[in-house]
Amino acid sequence: MTMGGLTLSVRGDVLVAEIDHPPVNALSALVRAKLVEMLARLGAEERLRGAVITGAGGCFIGGADIAEFDRPPEAPLLPDVLAMIEACPKPVAAALHGAALGGGLELALACDVRVAEPGTRLGLPEVTLGLIPGAGGTQRLPRLCGVSAAMRLIGTGERLGAEAARALGVVDEVAADAVGAAMARLGAKRRVSALAVPPEAPDEILAAEAAALKAGKGRPAVRAALAAVRNAAALPFAEGLAAERAAFLALRASPEAAALRHMFFAERAAQRLPAALRAAPRLVEEVAIIGAGTMGLGIAQATLEAGFGVVLFDTDAGKRAQAGETLRARLAERAAAGRIAPALLSPLRLTLAAGWDGIAPADLVIEAVFEDLAVKREVFGQIDLHAKPGAVLATNTSYLDIEAIAAATARPQDVLGLHFFSPANVMKLLEVVNTPSAAPGLAATGMAFGKRLGKHAVLCGNGFGFLGNRIYNAYRTQCEFMLEDGAWPEEVDAALEAFGFAMGPFTVADLSGLDIAWRMRTSQAATRDARVRHVPVLEALCEQGRLGRKTGAGYYTYANGQHSAGSDEVVRGTILAASAARGIVRRTLEPAEIVRRALAAMVNEAALLLAEGVAARASDIDVVLVHGYGFPRFRGGPVQWARTQDRAALARDIDLIEAATGFGFRRGPLDLLLTETLP
Ligand code: COA
């Protein structure tokens, strides 16, 4: 019998309840209500000796329905359903496969028996959503695996394989036929809540707690999760449960949890192309990469690790040989650490090509040479001569006009931007830049390729700097204005780091080197309108040989690689001179003003990008800033931040940056940005 959300069948004397609620069998109100009905039937029918709960499709249960967290709770609540399972006089087993996460694992923990199929992933990832488990997970899990293991799992949100879960006592058995094995194990009731927490050395608990706090950067959810797990050993079950629920409800209402939920859905929305671009992707198996520099190597590594065949082309024989050795060593290291399948190395699908004809077999060619339009156009002329018909031709440019590059070929319909971030084998962001000339299916091919690399691929239109660099430029420019207005680099950096950025903008600039921006600014100097506010500090530093960390000095100094606490007299003098030249009376900028101005610059640029269609949807911008630019995930990106601000205050901040910028400022349509919903 199908009840919608749950399918019941009777096997012998056991009731089998299969949760059937695509895509991931989330425990929505409907499913919870059906579980209550199922328990009533189990209790009422004498011929039934117990029940097995399982899931239809690819997984057991993907968790609570995350979308419901934004709405008032709807009865029956999950903790109540789980209490009914425990109170039921007949035993209930959980048969797990695919994923048993969050509320799904909590449900399994409330059962008397747990059997998992090989390949099941189990976990309580609530902290990654700014929450803690709210249906007994923090109280039941430690009763099975001990406090320190529970702290590790709940405090970091780590996912366990089936065998590891069995070794910890979280599941009773791993079996290919989990339902059959669970039926065989249905015997007496065995309530996890009635078990005692196994004793452990206090040192072990302290170490587990410290490790989880460190991994979770001490965020409130992590602290609450650890406290809740501690309670399991200190309080009676009912009291621990009540404390857990109270902490869960408080966190659920927090802006941080709302921001993390936003990111969860934003990351998934980013994978969906707008209707007009949806098409079958081209088949990609062999990838050619042009250029064995840092970027080319990183892209080659990511591509090899994803199981593609790679041809790495470079005209420099020394660089080529070195690249081969480096890639082999890096992949061997990753395999030894268990991060990639050892089979990827035997044999490594890497060919080093000395001539252009080497790229002929490639389905996808990725150019990763020097960032210069003339150089790239020349390379694309060669690619056009040697790539096979139908191959996708991609450029890894971070700013340049893709169509100007495509025009160097006779097949602009096959040219696409794939903007990787450095180091390309580590950074999870990939900007997929589509042009109006691109053939149907080209953007889809780029997105599918990004997904196979395990990256967050985000579609962008072909505008200068695409999404990320365009926003970052607006932000960085505003931060430079603040130097002239009265702040020191360390004040700007400290304010933004306190907001949650991994690094402030001047620390980032020093790390990536000031010379790239110097070159660009110098090339623009001749055509720059004299009325445009331009802060000449970076150029002045570069002229003194201060190119950033690599030269031992930039905005900061780096004696023995140590970042100085503040800027030195040279930098301060340069900044003071810039302020004086502009006739600015310097004033103190409070951290709050620094943060609001820097973010308002991002928000305004985001509104422009959305209006111009460079961004397909507002939330894509958040995915880009969080995964490519160190924007704190717990704040959800600049768009989510803007949407939680007072509207009038935000408009005033934009007035402020308009006044600070002066000539040439373009105001973005804030209403559009704030009200757009995910398409
Ligand atoms: N609640 C609501 N929707 C969920 C969900 C949940 N717990 N988990 C997944 N979904 C939705 C996704 O939004 C996506 O929807 P879309 O197709 O409309 O974009 C769809 O289910 C598929 O999810 P996706 O992550 O793309 O599928 P997958 O097969 O790669 O992974 C999971 C499946 C379950 C492993 C993964 O979705 C996951 O980790 N989910 C979150 C688990 C979690 O944090 N649970 C704790 C909740 S308290």
C-alpha cells in the first residue's frame, strides 16, 4: 500500500516501511505523519512482531527537510516520532543504504537495530548548517560510540563509511541485504537511550573537544554540539534531550544558521543552468592543457584526479619534464594519503606533448598561458589549427574578453571561459564563462566538467572580471579609498578579518603579489580619466621594489617570512602623501564603518552584475565569493548579508561609497538584488 511518502508491505510477520520521498527521502512533515501511522498499525496488528524502516531510491534518509527550517515547526515533530519508536513495545529496525544523515541517522539511533549496506555514508552534519542534532543525536550517539568519538562526529559533521560505523558500534551489522539482515535481528527491544555512556579517559575527551573546536573555528554551533555531547555523560537521558532541543531551537533561529541554509541551497541552485542554456553536454574524456606553469599544473592535477586523460603541452622541454615529475609525485602522495584511488596511477593517464599535434585527440582544450590578450590570441590560432572538430576550446583567463580570444579562431561557437582559481587543484570554485556566440550545449559541457572535477561551477556572462574579480575589484578599490581617508592597512584587514574573512584585502594583495595589479594599472594609466579617484599607493610601493610577500615587503614586511603586525613608516608615508595630494584631512575609521563600506561596494557591484545579466541569479554571486574569495560562509555571501540588513541603512552605505568614489560611480539596482528569488 502506498500512502505517499511511505510505502508499507508485510514480509512474513514483519512490517516493512519504505520511505519514498524523492529526491533524498527528507523527513518532511508528511513523512513524519506517515511514520506515526505506521507505528499505530504495528501496535494494532497482532500478527506483526516488528518493523523495518528503509528508504526507496538511492538513499535511506538525507536528513531533516532543510527547507522546513525557515517555517514554523509542524507536528508531529521528529523528537516525538522518535520517542514513539522507542516507546513502541515491538522492536523497530533501520536498514540503511546510500546516505543516513542528520535526522535520518537520528531516526536510526532511536531504533532497536541498525544494519547498513556497504557504501552507506552516515553522519550528523548539522554543524555545517549552523545547528546541532535536535532529535536526540547528541544523546544517543555517545551511548553507542563514547563521548570522544561522538564529539568528533557531531562536532565536525564528518561522514562515516559503513565499516567505520560498525567498528564504532553505531551500526550493528554491515550486510548487502540490509532489510533481510535487519529482519533477522529483530528480537527484544534494545533502547539506545537506556544504555550507559561507555567510560573514557578525560584526556581523550579533552583532545577530541579541542580538535573539533579548532576544525570548526569555535563557531557557536560547534560549541553547542560539544556541550550537548558532554551532557550525555553527565545528565539523565531526558534532561540531556531537553537541553539539546533547547540549544537546537535557539540555533535554528540564528542568522548564522539561516546563512548556512542559504549556502546549501545556493550551491545546488548554481548547478542548474537557466532554461535557455540547458542542453546535453558534449562528451569529454580527453583533456589537453596548454601551458605547464603553476595554473596549468594545478588544472592538470585536478583533471587527472577526476579520472580524465590529460595531454599537457608546453614548448619548454625542461618545464615539460619537470611537470611530469611533479604531477606523478603529487598524485602518488594523494593516493598514499587515501585521497584518490591508487588505480589512477597505474598507469597515470598523462601525456607530455612537445608539439601542437599532441592536442588532436582532446575533447576539451584548456589554455593556461600568460594573461595577455595578444599571447592568448596567438595560442588560440594554433589551437584552432590542431584541435579536432567539435572539441571545446576553453581559456583560463581571469579578466579578458572571451569573444576577443574566440575571434582568433574560425570556430567561436566552440570557445568558452573556464576560470580556475589558484591553486587549481585545491580551490573549489570554477567560473564557466559563456558568450552569446557559444553553441548550444557549450555552457552545459563546462558545468558538467566542473562537477566531475568536484568543483562549484558557476555560470557567468562574458563581462570584464566575470563575477568574482569584478566584485573583488570593487571591494579592493573601496578599501584603498579607506587608506586615503584615514585608515592604515592593518586596520582595514583587522576589521574585515573580525567580520570573518580568512584574510584582509591588503594581506591577500601581499600574498598574491602586487605586480599583477601594478602591470594592469600602469597599462590603464594613459587612458584613465583624470576625474576618476585613483589611489596610487600600490604603484608607489611597487616602484620601491615592494611587490608583496615574495620580495619580503609590500603593505607589510616579512622578516623571516613573518607577517609584520602593522605597516611600516614607508607605507604610512606613502599613504599620508596620497591623502595630502587629494587634500584629505585624515580621520579615524571605526571597524564597523570599514566593514560596511567594503561590503556595500560588493553589494552594489553584485546588483550591477545581476542587472547586466553577467550573473544568472543573485545567489550565484554568494557561491563565488564564499568559494573563491574567502568570504565567510557563515555569513552566506554578500547578497545574503545584504538581504539581512536594514534597507535604509544599506542605501545610506551605498550613498557613502558613492560620495567616496565620486566621478564614474555607477549605482546598482538594489531592489532587484534584494528581491530576486532563485530561478
Ligand atoms: N532537505 C531538503 N532538501 C534536500 C536535503 C535536505 N536534507 N538534502 C538534499 N536536498 C535536495 C537538494 O536541495 C537537491 O535539490 P535540487 O535537486 O532541487 O537542487 C536534491 O535534494 C539533491 O541533493 P544533492 O545534494 O544535489 O544530491 P546528492 O545525491 O549529491 O547528495 C545527499 C545527496 C543527501 C548526500 C546530500 O544532499 C546532502 O548531504 N544533504 C544534506 C544532508 C544534511 O545536511 N542533512 C542534515 C539536515 S539537518
